[in-house]
Amino acid sequence: MFCWITEPADPDRWRVVYYSQGMDAWREHPGPVTEVIREALTTTGDDNIFGWPPEDLPPLFRVPSTHLENGRWLPHKEYR
């Protein structure tokens, strides 16, 4: 989960805080959010901001869906 610290008044200077379940902690990044995204997508290995190597996971793309509460998702009718 990503959130902004909305100070100072200039949004270009907002810091970003994010929560990583793997580290069970909130972390702060000086921002901007575009830099956070760039780091998340380009940094490999354990140095990634999430603390785990994203290249170990296959890409996952979801279409609008309804969660069925059994760990499964039902794509909306127009995507089936």
C-alpha cells in the first residue's frame, strides 16, 4: 500500500510511505511517486524497495473482477 505525506503544500515535494507485508513495516521514500514506481520496477534482487526480488514472481494482470471469498476472482461478464 502506498500513501503520501501531504506536507509541504507543494505536491511535487510530498514524501511517499509504503507498507510491505514481507517486512511488516511502513517505510518512507523521499518521493516523488514516479521515482518510487521507477525503483520498484527497475531495482532487482533484495535491494528492491519491497525487500524481495520482483523478478522471482510472474507478472499478474487482472481485469475488473469480483472476489469470491474463496481465494478466487470472477471476471466481470464483459471480460469472460
